[in-house]
Amino acid sequence: MARSSWIDDDHHPAIDEHVQRLEHFTAALADGVVDQDELAKQEANLIAAMRDVEADLSDAQHTKVTRLLAELAAYTVMELLHNMAASRLRQVIK
């Protein structure tokens, strides 16, 4: 299987396409509400994935992946807040 880049041709993060392949994620969002059980299951999936990868990393790789995860989390929160603010502005303008 060919490696799919984390960055698109326009030099933006391309993680969304990977996320959309997570059936449990799309199923959890299907009704527009994420309940506590769905969140707990996602946390368990995240911890399992982190444990799986962390065990195979050298110290230098661990440092790089830790920064990657932190930057991804920060970007996700910032993008969400930006999109929410833009949506509110569009509603006010209407």
C-alpha cells in the first residue's frame, strides 16, 4: 500500500482524509452528537494507537512524534474555533 502524505498539494495538513476512513469516527458523528460512550471509545482507540507506536520509537523519534501530536492537537482546536467564529459571523450577516 502506497504511503499517503500528511500534507496536501497546497501545503495544508491532509489528515482529514485519513480521519474520514475511520468508520467508528464517521458512525459517531452520523447523528450530529458525540455522547460520552463514543468519546470514551475514541479515547481508548487513541491510547491503543499511541501505545502501539510509542513502543517502536527511538528517543529522537519519540520527541518528533510528541511535537507532531501536540501541533496537530493545537491546530485542530484552533481550526475548530476559527470555523465556529466564521459560522457565527455568517449567521449574524444573514
